[in-house]
Amino acid sequence: MAAVVILFAGLASYALVRYKFKGSGLMNSLVIAAMMFPVFATIIPVFRMESSWRIVNTNNLWLALLSCALPQIAGNLAFAIVVLSGYIKGLPVALEEAAYMEGCNAYQIFFKVIMPLTKPSFATVGIFSFLWSYNDLFTQTFFLRFPAHWAITRLLNEIFGRQGTDYGLMAAAVSLIVVPLIIVYVCLQKYIIKGMTAGAIKG
């Protein structure tokens, strides 16, 4: 899911930064405005929309996961677009012009020039999107109704509710949940550091 956010947000931010078209200013304003609406304010219309698509309250595992993933992707896109737009604006246009002169189209410029140069920003967006979706108990509780479809965060909540103060079981469950977060951080650690220090020194 984080990969979907990175792809869509990257393409959208590149288009909004580098291309001027009718309504681009309005779209930028809408992206920023979307960050002001919490998930709690939109969950009912989203649930009704997905219910009309017949992908909620179903025994199909993939449809249930899709119904939970779509709101999470949409909720992360605005933040990701704002972050990536700031990084892309700082890139020199001359690099893209040189690639265009070599025969690259817009998609080749994005994947071969923009993405390699902005790896720290994409890593930052990917980490935040992964963490927010991984810890999003509210959306999982709302859309994953059947026990067979529960994600690990929902399972942890159920363990706490049913087992009370079984600290051994709680510690084991928390350890399992932390493992994926540690793996993500170890794999992307160098990009996190670059993203935190980017722009700190000028000239």
C-alpha cells in the first residue's frame, strides 16, 4: 500500500510542480485542504460508497483488504504530495531538459531522473505511509468485520480486550508487531538520514 501511495503521489506531485494547466492552482489548494479533514469526518460517506461497490461486509478476503486499503491510501496521498512537491521543486529543471533532449518522455524522466534524485523524500513518504496504515486501528475496525480478515493491529486490540492483563501474551504480540517496523527502518535508515539533513546546508 505504501508503494501505491509513493507511485500515485510521485506522479501527481511531478505533474503539479512541472506542468502548468488550467485548474492546477485549484488542485494544489484542494490537496492542502484535504489534509485538514480527519478520517473520522469522512468514514461514513466512504463506507457508503464502498458498500455501493459491494466490497464491504463480504467474506472475500481480498475485497475486505481492498475496502480497508483504499481509505488509507487516499488519506496518505495529500501528505505525500505536499512532501514530494517540496523536494521536486528544489531539483534543477536543466536535468529534465537534458533527459528530454536525449529522447526521454515524461514517464522516463520521472522514473529515471526524478525518482533516483529524490530517494530520501520517497523513503520518508513510504515510511510514514506504512506506519500510519499499519497503526490505523480505526479504519481496520470499521472495515475488517470478520475475524479471518483482521490485521495484526486489530488482533492485538482483541487480545488486550479478551485476555486482560496477560503480560506474557501481550509482550509476545507486541514483539511480533514491532518486527516489521524494525525491518523497514533498517532497510531505509540511510534514506531517512538523508531526508532529515536535505537542505540543511546551502551553497
